[in-house]
Amino acid sequence: MIQFEYRTKVYYKDVDQMGIVYYARYYEYFEAARTELLKSLGIHVTVIENEGYLLPVITSHCDYKVGANFEDTLVVNTIIKDLPKSRLRIDYEVHRNNFDELLVSGYTMHAFTDKSGRAVKPPKQLMETLKQNL
Amino acid sequence: MIQFEYRTKVYYKDVDQMGIVYYARYYEYFEAARTELLKSLGIHVTVIENEGYLLPVITSHCDYKVGANFEDTLVVNTIIKDLPKSRLRIDYEVHRNNFDELLVSGYTMHAFTDKSGRAVKPPKQLMETLKQNL
Amino acid sequence: MIQFEYRTKVYYKDVDQMGIVYYARYYEYFEAARTELLKSLGIHVTVIENEGYLLPVITSHCDYKVGANFEDTLVVNTIIKDLPKSRLRIDYEVHRNNFDELLVSGYTMHAFTDKSGRAVKPPKQLMETLKQNL
Amino acid sequence: MIQFEYRTKVYYKDVDQMGIVYYARYYEYFEAARTELLKSLGIHVTVIENEGYLLPVITSHCDYKVGANFEDTLVVNTIIKDLPKSRLRIDYEVHRNNFDELLVSGYTMHAFTDKSGRAVKPPKQLMETLKQNL
């Protein structure tokens, strides 16, 4: 299992008139979280893209339990459990900093494509790095 | 079945450096689409909220098949299939205007709560309107 | 003077915990408004870009007088007053639909560049169309 | 002069199809930056709001010189130069981390109001803290 804790903070831009983080914003946190998970393994998305690979999202899912508020610091526990075959799954669990309570959980599924959008095999370096760390 | 076609257009703000709509943006389209579906039935979310009800999203899900591009006009076919008990499910199917191909499909699940976040029965007027139109 | 009325509607995604449209969102409305102004003259930004031109924003400015609320329909009066030399200025005035009161006003300034970011002369077709309509 | 360096990182969510940060996104960075500047002085916006004060933006302005790219780390130098009378002005200068080149500069002007939107005198604690640190 590969795990990374991404921290972010809630600002006005994120919060709706119910006073909680707008539901779509979590997907932006997830994107930052997985970019940082990969970076923690030495993989820069920019480099992968320069090598001609894209990892488009093919599924996104989120369950909302408790709303986060303005000026909350959030911890997004970001997890890869399995070596991808044709698809990479990443899981996310969002807590307030130093609190046990789960606010939100979700996942994203990613394909591997070339720049024209055709499915390709996962980039070798990514696969080897994942294998070493799982 | 209740059905509504919400139209929106893709601008620079929506599109990422792959040249396609950023995955989280579809949830913003979905929110506008369900607001307009309800309005087409004579239900204004603002009025529901003024009566003390909130309809927070408790689950969101999206499957991405084909990317939408800048200046595309999108049609979000928005569907309520079942009368809600404790939860309302809304389905969405996104096409380009005048094209058959399905780009994206998804759904949201909504709870009914009061302003303090406690689960309550669905607002009567909403239930009756849904019943009449299903 | 070239003028175009762009209509948009305020949804949850736009509104902050003060219950008014978040200040940065107006710039997204402005972007949609100027895209539609140009389209009303027969100019598609996508076509301009395919011909190798970009119109990056070099200045943006906004004055906020009255906050817009959820489910408001907004009219963005979008204006080009002068033929651009090296820069194109576009002005915006935001009202609620059917109300006189000015909510927000602003402007954007745009450069003309090629895809590598170098300043170029404005595209001919754009200049001629603006000249004919000013 | 009060000064604070806010750091943020550019993700896919921020970048448009020109491959640079979308112009409106800088205003989101500015909001986070000023929230952290105030926090560095011991002032939490949440506390100010709980005391009945709002600091709505009345003017926003931005000049764009060089585009920031995906995975850039940005430093937003955030500056208060003068003690506010009826309006607080905050200036922002955005650089890439460890690079001199100025990418973007801007400012925001803020009013002081109560929750109903009426202009009020600036909150005392905020004024004293600013006075001590200017």
C-alpha cells in the first residue's frame, strides 16, 4: 500500500452559502493530493506528460459525511492499494487536522493514454516505482 | 420519470491543459442542471431553503468517456427516476448539442436536513410535485 | 461602440458563505461574456486560436458595489469602445435581470500574441470586423 | 509595512488550455494569501466574522506579465502599506519560488461592514494589530 498525507486549507473560495466546502471542490483537493503522492515517489506528472503519457480520470466518486468549514486544515489521506493493469485506482480520505472523524471519502480511476487519447500501457518508470513501494 | 435538458457552454475557465473540460467541472454543471430541473417543476431551491430545508449532496459519481472542448455547447439530460424516501437520486447524461455520443454520465444523492444538519423528512411540496410528475 | 448582453445565472458554485457571489467568479462571467460578444460578430475564439493567435489577459479590474445572490439572473453588458492598437480593452457592467442597479463593473485588457507568447499585430479579420461594427 | 510570503502550488485545476494559470485563479491565491497574512499577525478571519464584521472586496485588480505553469510553486508576496481608514488595501506580487522574475501583481481593496452590509468602523483589534506591525 502506498500512502501520502496531503494537507490543504479551506478558504472562502471553497465554501458555499451553507458554510461548508462545496461538493465539487473535494475533487480539486484530490487532484492536488495525487500529484503530491506521485511526487513523494519521485514521479512528476509534468515529466510523465513530457514523455507523451496522459492519465485522464475515467471515474470519480465521493461520499460526504461531515462538512468542512472555512479556515479548517484538512488532511487528505491518499492511497494506492493495487498495481494498475489498465487502470490506476487512487483512494482518498479527508479528515480535519488532528481529528479522527472522517469527513469525506472518495476515489478516482485513471486510464493511461497517449496525447491523442488512445489507450496505452502504463509508463514503465511509473509501474516500477509503484511496484517497489506497494 | 422526470427529465430536463440543461444546456451550458464550455469556456476557458472549464478547460485544462489537455484541452478538455476539467473533471470536477462536470459537478458544477450537474448542480446548475438539477437547480433548473427543479425550477422547471416550479420548485425554487431558494424557497426550499427559506422554509428551512437543505438538500446536501451525500454522494457524487461521474464516469468520463469523451472529453468536451472549448466552445462546445453541452446538453445535460437530468433525470429523477424514483420518488425519494430519505434520499433523492438525480442522474445526469452529458452530450454535445445535436450529437448522440455520450461524453459523461453521473449521479448525485441528496439528503434532506434542517439548517443544523439533522436529517428530516423531505419537504411536502417537493414530494407532491415529484409524485405528480414521475 | 460594440455592445453585447450576456446572461448568466448564479448557482451554489458561485456563492460564498456571505451569501453573495465570490469576487473572483465575476472574471469567469466576463470571460464567457466576451466570448459571446465576439461570437455575436461572427468571430469564434477557437478559430482565432487555430490561426495561431492568442488574446491573453494582461490586466483585469473589477469594482464591486452590490452582491449578487443564488438564483439571480445576471446581465453582463459587454462593451468595446475603441479599435485596439496593440491592446484590446473590454468593459463589463453587471446588473440583475430587469433591475437598473449596477452590481459590479470591470474591464479586461488583452494583448495579441502568437502561440510562443510573442506580441504580434492583431488578427486582420478581427480588426476588420471590429472596425465595421464600432 | 506588513509583509507575508504565501506559498501555493499550481495544479491542473488552475491551468487553462494555453498551459498557463487561468487569469481569475490569481484572485483565489490572493484570498488565501491575505487570510494567511492576517493569521501571521494573530488575526483569524473566522473570529472577526464571529464578532460581526465582514471585509468584502470592493475593488480587485491584476496585471499579468508572465504565465505560471503546472507544478510551479508560487510565492505571493502580500503587503499592507498603510493603516486603513475606511478601506484596507492589500498588494500582491507573485513570483516563482527562487526566481526573481515578477509574474503577476495586483491589489484588493476591502470595506468594513456589519453582517447586513452597512459600512462600519474597522474592528479595533485589527486596527491595533496593524498599527503595531506597520
